Amino acid sequence: MLQQISESELTLMQIIWQNGGCALYSQIMEQLEAQQNDWKKNTVLTLLSRLVEKGYLRTSKIGRRNEYAALVSQQAYQAAQTESFVHKIYGGSAKNLICALLQQEAISAEELQEIESFWRQGVQPK
């Protein structure tokens, strides 16, 4: 079971995943700046070290620069979070989750038919 990560840690993981699973510290800072995120160097380094401690990242030196590589894929993280959410909120019933999405019109009948088609074909939606 994956350890829980904070929203801030997730922001950094998303940057690393978007970079193909590896990113230099400087690339992470550039992307944070592009997102208008003004975290200080120490904040980012602390969050990255927490992600290393939790087993989400490994770090390696390239010269004097740090490269961070994801040890957990985005798909694995999403699957674990989905399972945890369905278990915690819907008592493990995916059916109850789907019913709630339909009742709130967060998923259309057409989307439900598409999901059913994927399920019948044994293909995962993208």
C-alpha cells in the first residue's frame, strides 16, 4: 500500500510524471514558476526529500545536479487512490460510486455505455 502524499507533494509528482518520470531540480523549479507557484527552494527540497523517504522518488547526481526519478507510476498512484477512495467512501462498492456519478450527472449515459463497452471488450479506457 502506498503512503499518503500531500497536495503539494502531488504537485511535484505530477511535474515529474509529465516529464516522462524523471526531472532535474531546475526543470521542476521552471515548471513550478510556469504554474505561477512561488515556492521557495527549501520548500521544494523538503517536499522532494519527503517523496524520497516515502518511496515515491529516487534521487541521483548528474554532476552537481540532482535528478529525481519516479518509483511509482502515475497509473499506479491513481489506482491506489481510487481503491482507497472507493473503499473509504463507498464501502468498496464501485457500483455505488457509479450510481452517485450518474445521479449527480457527473457521468453521462453515453459515457457509461462507453465504459460498459470497454469492460465487455476487456480494454482499459484511456
